[in-house]
Amino acid sequence: MYIYAADCYCDACGEDIKQRILKELGKKPEDFDDERTYDSGEFPKGPFDDEAESDSPQHCASGEDCLDPTIIADNNNGEDHVVGHFFENNLTTTGVEYLKDMHKNQRSEITEYWVDYYRANGYSHEFPDTEEENDREQTLAAMSEEELRNCLEALCVAIEDQADIVPSRQIIEDAREVIKQWGLQ
């Protein structure tokens, strides 16, 4: 990965930018090996390890013009999305929350791609199975306020009485989410 003009570029695009600047502008740093001697706003710095953590999934800033693009299948109209090279970076805690929010509120083929990648690469506990998640969300969305109150009351009674019903952690989390969403606190 290269850094240039406050953006990140894949190796192919970073090298291309370096060569264009050298050829078209004739500019080059005094000492390529000492990156402290020049600014990344004037000349690309790198290549760097692209496995660093970030607060969001990262792609090459060249976007659809990237020389090493990522192709994301569009399951709706058959046209694939061409985006900048996906760096497959690790996510910070903030990055996980960002992606969860994006996937929940602005779901798209790209957020599906990211969630699938992170689910398969060590973040499965953060991103549960999509079908299971959708079923749960649809069930909660279809319930009326009265049904939700009744369900929550029954759950609370079962927990208090330590009845035969032992709710899973997910049921309790769903109940808490419903309580928040409906303002039933």
C-alpha cells in the first residue's frame, strides 16, 4: 500500500502514480530511501504493509480506475461493481461497529462482501450468519407493540421464575434491543 495526497493506494496504483510524477513532472525526492525527506502530498510513500487496523474496510483510492481492482458481484441486476483494491485490513473496535451499522442501515452488495470477508477471517462472532440475522430482524419488525410487550413480559417472568425456559444470550440481547427501539425502558 502507498500513501499519497492523504489517500491510500494499492501497490499497482502507487507505483503508477510514482512513475507518472517522475515522467510528467520530472519531480523526485532527493532520497527515495529516506521518506522523512519528502511529503506524501508531493510524492507517494511506500509500499507499506497493508494489514494495519482501520476504522473501516479500506480500498484503493483509485476506485473503479484501480489497476488491481476488486470485483463485487451484483446479485440484483447482474452488473458487477468494480471498486478499488480491497486491502483486507483488520478492523478496530470502531471499525467493527461502523461496519455493523453500515450493514444494518445501508445494506448493499459491498457491505455484504465486507461482512462475508470479515466473517471468514476471524470476525465471525461479530457478524452472525446473515440468514439468521434477517429472520430475527423480520420477526421483530413484524410484531406489534402489544405483542412485543407480551413477549417481553413472558420472558421476564420466565427469567425471574427460573422456569423451564432458559433463554439464550441472543434472545436476551434481542429483548434489550426491542426495549430500546420501542422506548419501553
